[in-house]
Amino acid sequence: MRFIEVNLFGVYVSPIAPMLLVAWLMLLPLRRFADRLGLLGSVWHPSLFVFGVYVILLSAIVMLVGAVTI
């Protein structure tokens, strides 16, 4: 498994940075969907729940990228 830096307009960015951004962009519609269903109102701590979903998304992205780069 090899992660390389991303060249973004001449600036080398850590490979986790784009993954953080992609996970956050994936979280936005999921959070709105959960709010419309009323799921965020039925959990104990909505912010902690959203953070947990973000961590799950981020870890899935990292695992997928790691599996592709083998």
C-alpha cells in the first residue's frame, strides 16, 4: 500500500487531505437526508453521530484507495 503526495498547482498536499474533503462532501447529503427522516432527533448526541458517520466514510475511502494502490 503506497500513498503519494498530490501535486495541487505546484503545492504538494498530503494524500489524506483530498480524502478528508471527499468524505466531508459525501457527508453533507447524508446529514440532510438523516435530518429529513428525523434520525438526528432520535439519537442521543446528533453531533457525535454525524462525526461517527464521517469517520466511517473516511475510513472506507482510505481502505478503498489503499486497496486500489496495491
